[in-house]
Amino acid sequence: MSGENTPANSQQKRGIRLTVMAIFVVASVLVGSFFYSFTQARVMTRDELREQGAYLYENPRMLPGFSLVDESNATLTPDSLKGKWNLMFFGFTYCPDICPTTLAQLKLFYQELDPEVQADTQIWLVSVDPARDTPEQLDSYLEFFHPAFRGMTGDFLEIHRFATALNIPFAKVPGGGDEYMVDHSANVALVNPEGHSVGFFKAPLDISKMQRNFLTIREHYY
């Protein structure tokens, strides 16, 4: 009879069960792989980062030697930039608009980073007006933004050489007497923990994009 549990039928049923189990296992693996790949953030390419305002150099660039001072009048050299990701904004304390606006944006950027990311991220204000921006002036000015922000000032030619290496142009505006102004780029240069220039964030800054780009660069580049 067709319903008899013969050895042949038992073997056939066992084969069917094994086949079904194998199909289930394969399907589970495929679904799991699809779900994993779907939920993982895709790494942005350099071109995509550029479209989002983050410009990366093809290769890290060595910085020239320099000797400047910080807001506490402590000496700074290229070694001072090693060990952290450095975001370098070049401005000056007498700047009426771009500088306070950019530093306020960088404050938001920094505050919204996770604590472990904050720990190895340093925001700098590099003065393009060292004649007026003494260490004391920088220290007082930076207090308005964030206690973790640091300043850099010193010899004009040293700063100009440093800015040029980071592709940050600036120039004093003729005239104006003691109330002179300084034209400067509002881009934010990026220096990696090895002390190499790796690119910049193009102004005007979009903080949400900048945060996403920064985390991508830290994780997947350099």
C-alpha cells in the first residue's frame, strides 16, 4: 500500500527533511547577509566626500617646521599636533563676522561628537593677526566658545608659511589704521594624528555633513 512505512519511504522522507533543512539554512544565511549589508553604512568615496564639502588629498602632506605659541604662551611645534585629529581654523579675534560664526559652528560640531571622539579631536584658532592676537587675547577670546579650544599665534612669517602649507590664504587689507582687517579663507584644515595635512572642510560649513564626513575620514582614511 502507498501508506506503508517501507525502508524506501523512510529513506525518501529523511532525504526530503535533510533537503528542506539545507534550504532553510542557506536561506537564513542569505537573508542574514542581506540584512547585514543593508544595515551597514556604505563608506563614501573621495568624490562623494568632496560633494559633501570634505576635500581629501591623494596622499598626506608633511608640514614644514615651525615654532609658535599657544594661548598659554607655551611653545608649539609640528610635534604638538601629533596624537589627535586637528581641525585648524585660521582667523583673528578682531574679526567681526566670519570668525565668531565659524567658531560657534565648530562648538556645535565638537559638542555633538561622542566623548571618545572628542578625546582625540582638537579644535584650533590659528591667528592671522599675530600683532594684535597675543596669547592672552586668544585665551580670553576662546573662552566665549569652548574651554577645549586652543589658540596659536607668534611670528607672522611662521604663521604665513604654516597657512600656505595647509592651503589657507590670508592677507592684511590695506588701510584702516589700527582698525585694519584681514582677508582670510574660512575653510577648516584637517591634520591627522601623525601630524600630516590630509585635506580641508570647505566653507560655508554644514555641521551635520561635516560630522558625518569627519567620522568617515577617521574610520576609513589615513
